[in-house]
Amino acid sequence: MPSPKAKNPVRSGGSPVLGSSNGRYEFMSLTKPLNRSSPSHLLQRQGSEPTTARLRASESPTRRRGSSSSTGSASGQGLSEEDGIRLNPSFVRVALSSLLAIDLWMSKRLGVCACEDSSWGSVRPLMKLIEISGHGIPWLAGTAYCLYKSDSAAGQEVMLNLLMGLLLDLVLVAIVKAVVRRRRPAHNRMDMFATFSVDRYSFPSGHATRAAMCGRFLLAHLVLAAPLRVLVLLWASLVGLSRVMLGRHNVTDVMFGFWMGYCQYNLVEMLWLSPQTLQGLLGQLA
Ligand SMILES: CC(C)=CCC/C(C)=C/COP(=O)(O)O
């Protein structure tokens, strides 16, 4: 007997907040990994809702037996333990799936400069300029230049630690990207300047980690005037926003990136290379 719930457009079609395509709303899968072949990276909810799944099982026991070769006990005797686990996703899983769905939906809506003919396509060149301002190469080159030009021990110490922070950031972001392997949004055009191979992955945003870490570094050691401090905060925020507007990242990539960069600064402070440590290191090298 068909479930009366199936006629309910919200229950059968999904939640509008989780996104829609071709007039059909779709759910995230609560039990399986994301299927990248799906256009919106969302899977339809299959068997994760206990009532619907139980009804489906009673409608077609033969099909269920056939599809579950490893669980012979399921034949005619109700649901196996494995089914029980599948049909009862934990609250955390539901919450995470919903968060991811909202993330994808919001990121797509905010990716208004993803290409020239996007709704805000005319702002794309400005966004790309902001992108370059948070790129690793200008930061590494600029810091190395200031280190070379600095004639005070204090200045050299600060620049050397910034250089160490930037290198640490590149390594940590590469590790997390390689482990998580989250693909960049489908609407992103991969026309970024100077990338590493891990930069085909989007989690976390390297620009956001750098903006947060360097922003904190500048505020703590280099920029003291209040108007300039506001500018530093504005710049860091714009770098993060531009990642989503350019379609490079999902919102969660940038949010996590900001958090990671904030924590990386604590690491830089912990590992701070003092002139004494430096002399010791140089002495060992010589
Ligand atoms: C080549 C060097 C020195 C750094 C690469 C910087 C880069 C392209 C990071 C990727 O940033 P997102 O993860 O924000 O896209």
C-alpha cells in the first residue's frame, strides 16, 4: 500500500532549503558518501527515513532479499541489524548532512562572480585582484624582500617568523586538502594563478587561512594605527568573501580556513624564533 506520506510534497520531495533542480527538491544522503556524479552533489534520500524504508521493505521483500546478498536473515524475518543501523542515522549525521546541503546551496547562490556572464560578472576582475592579494607568492616574495632589506634585528626577527608562518601555512593546508579531498564547487572556473596539485581541492581555503594568519600577525607585530588595523580586518574579510563569490570555494571551506589560520597564528607564537634560537640554528648550520 502506498504511503500517504508519499503524497505530501514536502516529505516526498525534500526540503526547499536543501536545494532544488528542475523543480524537484533533493535530499542529501544520510547514510552514504556524496555521489559526485549527481549534478548538485546531493543524493536522494534512500531508505534513511525509518517509516518510508519499512514500507518499502514490505512492498517488495523479494527485491530487498535480492539486493542484500550478505544479509540472508532479512528474508521474511524483518530487518537485519545492518538495516537497523542504516535506517537510524544519528542526529549528528542528519545535522551534518543538512549543514552540507545548506553550504552547497548558499555557496552556489553567492558564487555571483564565477564567470564573466554571471550576475556580478563585471566585478570579477576586482575579485581576482583581491585573490592575488591573498596569494602565497606575493606574500612569500614580499616577506623575503623585507627580511633582506631590514637592517634592525627586531625587524629581521619579525620577518623571519612571518616567513616561517607562511611556509607552515602552505604545508598544513596542503596536508588537510590532501586528506579531505573535497572538490571545488562545480561552478568554479579553474583559472587561478600559480597553484599546487593539491589546490584542485577546496577544503580548507588556503587564501582564508593565510588572510587570518597574516591578519593576526600584522595586527600583533606590524600595524598599530587604528585606521590601518580596520583596513587589515577589511582585507582579510574581503579575501574570504571573494573566494565564495569567485566560486572557488564553498562557505564552509572559507569559514574553516579562517579558523585554521587563526589557530596557525597561535602555533607561530608558540614556535617563535628568537634571535638566540636563530643564532643557535645558524651556529649549528655553520
Ligand atoms: C604557489 C604558492 C606559493 C601558493 C599557492 C597558493 C594557492 C593557489 C592557494 C590556494 O588557495 P585556495 O585554497 O584559497 O584556493
